[in-house]
Amino acid sequence: MQASSLSSPDALPEPGEYLSFTLGDEHYALDILKVREIRGYEGVTRVPDTPAYILGVVNLRGTIVPVLDLRLKLGLERARYDAFTVMIVLSLDDRLAGIVVDAVSDVVRLEAGQIRHTPELGAQVDTRFISAIGTTDERMVILLDIPSLIDWADAGADAQASAA
């Protein structure tokens, strides 16, 4: 079985470099190859009748990009946006999406032995956006499954609605 296939519950993400960021006191990370750019948070154009976690859209050099508040998407409390708030622009399947996070930490390199399965947390805990747990000498990071995290059906509809 290939480790890069996340279709199996036994599959783990590939070793490599991950962009680490914080939401509150917790550290999260995502595959650095999915990151197009990191920007300071700027205002968005709100699109009516969208889920609360979709903040709206921004015009990124001529491309309309949906922006998600990652705290709300993960069921965390809303944070106040300030000078340290960051938007990470992700590229996946030739589409762009922005996610708002509290702060970007660093790039961490995780080897195969540092990537562990997500523990069973019970039926009440939604772990569908978590692909694994990464461990370093300093801390643990929650590795996010970007394709599951970004619901293109919702995000794409928002971008199309604002472009019309």
C-alpha cells in the first residue's frame, strides 16, 4: 500500500516539509507543497447566504479566491483579527482558497517515524480533517487533510456567485 493514498484509514501522509501555524495554543501543519503564498489578513467581500466559516472572497491578482476562517471550520471559537492574523493561500487541483489562521510558525520537516496515526477519540469527535499527528522534539502538530478541509462545493459556489 502506498503511503500517499489517504483513501485507506491506515495510510499516512508522506514524509516531507509542512507549514506549521497556530490556532489558539495548538499547532497545526499542512503540506508545504499546497501553499501558494502567505499574506497578512485583509478584508474580504462577504458573499450572502454562505456558511459562517466562509468569510467571503478576495481578488488575488485577478483571481477570485474564497477565504475560510479555519477556526470556525474546525469548530473553534472565533478570534479577533489583528496585525498577526495571517491568510495562507492554498493551491489544490488548480484551484485556490485562502485560510485564515492566528499566526504562521515555521516549516517543519517530518520523517516517516515522526508521523503517527490520529488516535481514536470516539464517535462524538470529528477527525475527518485530520490526516495524522506529527511529532518533533519540541511539540506535536496536527496534520490537516487539505482536500477534506476545503469543501469545493461550498467554496466554489461562493467564488462563482461573487464573480457573476
